[in-house]
Amino acid sequence: MSTLGTPLTAALIPDCTEPEAHHAAYRTAKTNDAIFVGIARQGRRWMVELDAFSSSGSVIPDQAVAVLQSAAEALVVAGTVTQASIAPDYVSMRSIENEEKAREIAAAFHAALHGLRQLYIAVPSQR
């Protein structure tokens, strides 16, 4: 069974502000069969991006997406992010105040997405 890479800590989340850095980080994720995660500066704010297409694992079920969506909505309500897009294979959050918070959010969602996918693979369900 594939382990689908390993979740990254906040300190290891790549800064993908420059296109070359984004491409390199995505290639590394693909090479390691891992979920891509990165942050990028947008003006004075930061964004978070996760992309599960970089790994060979299955897409997580709708129930798991609901968990991620709930967390993203809480961040929007709190004003931590102004825009969030959550799908079974992609997460994007924008207008985060600073790099430290962007890294924290990226690491948390990377670990959650990784864990939910591992759980979905390991636990039999009626699909």
C-alpha cells in the first residue's frame, strides 16, 4: 500500500511565490507520490494551495471533504482567510495575513488531507 508521501511541518512548506519554485515543489511532490502543498505571497498577503493530483492516491469521499470544508469555513468566519475553495483533490485559501499563519494553515490541511486519504484507503467502505 502506498503511503502517499508524508505531511510536511509548517517550517518545511515550500514558498512557491516564484513560478520556478512552484514547478520545482510540484515536481518534488509528484516524484515522492505526495500531495503537493505550498504557500505564495500575493501582494501583502499569502495564499495556501494543496493539490492531490500530484499523488497516485484515491480521491477522498464527500464526508471527508465536509470536514475540510467546515475547517475552511471557520477560518473565513474568523477572518483568517477571505476566500477558500475545498474539493476532494484541491484546497486553496487566499488573503492570509502573514507567512507564519499561511504555513500553519498549509501544514494543518496537508496533514488532514493526508490522514483522511490514508484512512479512506485503510478502512473498507461501501463505495
